Amino acid sequence: MAECKSCGNYVAKENQICNKCYQSDGDCDDPISSHTKNNTTVSCEWLLQNLNNKHLILLDASPKNNKSGLTSDVSNKHIPNSRYFDLVNDFSDTTAEFPNTFPSTEQFNANCQKLGINQDSIIVVYDNLGIYTSPRVWWMFQTMGHQDVYVLDGGLPEWIRNQYATVDFLSESSGLGNFKGVKNTYNIKSFEFIQTFGLDASIHLVDARSKGRFEGTTPEPREGLKSGAIPYSTNIPFQEVLDGGKLKSKQQLAAIFKDVINRDHPIVFSCGSGLTACVLLLAAKHIDIDDVAIYDGSWTEWATKNNLTN
């Protein structure tokens, strides 16, 4: 082990900084803290140090495919001790009309227990695209009342760039966990809510899709849907808050969000189906923007119910 070059806390390698210094852009004022509380992300260095912590649950949320046209160079590799978080089949309401719909409390809790997740688990979630699906999982746990959950900044690609070990298999739970969450419905906005409050400017609605899809100049990847935007919404493509698959600095994020921050108005993030909207929400929470939520149905639901079809 070596010492953090900023605060002196233990890190994995020479010339590295600890996770709290990383989160605070090199200004760690409490080097003996747990280096996790009140953070949205953890670094690969922190994860390496805590990989064998008995309370740690490591979740691989890598997607099988995506609507953003992204590809991974590290498919079929996993961080040791990872369990697969099946966002599509186990943690979405598969009976719903629209993709990625938040599941029932009973479904979420039961599948968490199958993964061996407990009430006192420290959850770290990652994906093989850097930061893509992992924020959705992070937000879901937050919504279910579990605060000890973090996104691995940079995900699997960053882990591999650090030359840390990988395996070609996923781990299984040794038994049922006792996780029991309670859904905070304030975090999840409906079509009716957007109709009522989004169109009178009492909320800030921010769309995470590409500029072309938002402006209607690029086709939607979902067959039959027109591209375009919900009235009065603004556009911050989710890639704008990332740099090399990691969150940008807090100063850069503050500059990106400065035009939509209004402490008197909540921010609701949307995208195509509620997935990359969570990347923006993660970035907002990272700089302490608290009154935020997700329009779960997003453009797919809005366009469908408003007959914006080809």
C-alpha cells in the first residue's frame, strides 16, 4: 500500500489520490473518514482497497445492447466478485407498455434478496461502457431508500486502464439477503405529472438525448417514433457530463448545469426511456443539486401518448 499524495490516506499505488480527494478535486479535509459517505461515486482505487469487504456488494449492470449506438471494448470481462444486475428482465416491469419502467416494490426487493443484498450492504455498481447503465441502478436503490450505493467512476474500462485484475465469469450469491426497500415515489415522475407541471414552467425538464434527436433532425432509434422534444424542455446530452467515461470535475459540471439550476423549481430529467436521464441526475447530485427526479416513461411514453409517430 502507498499513501494518498494529497492527504496521506492509504491508496493502492504510488502517486495516486484517495477517493475523497478525488471527489473533492484534491481537497480532502478528513483523511480518516470512510471516504464514501455523501458521495455519488467511488474510484477504482477505493474499490480495489475494499473489494474483500464483507459488506460490499459489487453489481455489474452492463447492458446487452443500447439505443445510443455505444459499443464496449471490454465485453465478457468482469471485476472479481461481481454479481449481474439484470436491469431489463429482473429490475424493470416487463408487463409495462414502455421499456425500463420502474418495477414494483415487491419485485425489486425479491430480486435484490436473490442477489444476496442486505440492509447494511455497501453497493457499488458499474458497467462496461464507463458510465451508462450504472446511474440508473444507483438511482433505483436511492429511490428505494438505500443510501449506501455508489457508481464506479469510469466503470469497467477505467478498472482495466488501471491494469487491475478481471475475470471472465460472474459470481453467484451464497444465499438470500434481507434487503427491504420502500419506494420514494417523489423521485419518479409520470406522464400526467409532466402534462400538469412541465407545460407551465413550474419544473425544469431536461432531456439527456442527443441534440439531433431533441431537435428532431435525427431519427429516433425506436421504430415508429418521431424525434423531437417535450415542450419547454431543455437539452443537455448525457455525454456532456462525461470525460473518457468518467464524470467531469465539479467545476465543469456546475458550468454545465448553471442555466437550469433554480432552487425554487425542481429538475426532472428525461431521455428516450429513463436510462441516460439518470446519468444527468447522477452528475447533478454529484454537485449537490438535490431537488431532482426522473420522468420514467421519457420521450418514448410522451411521443406515443401524443401520437408523435411515423
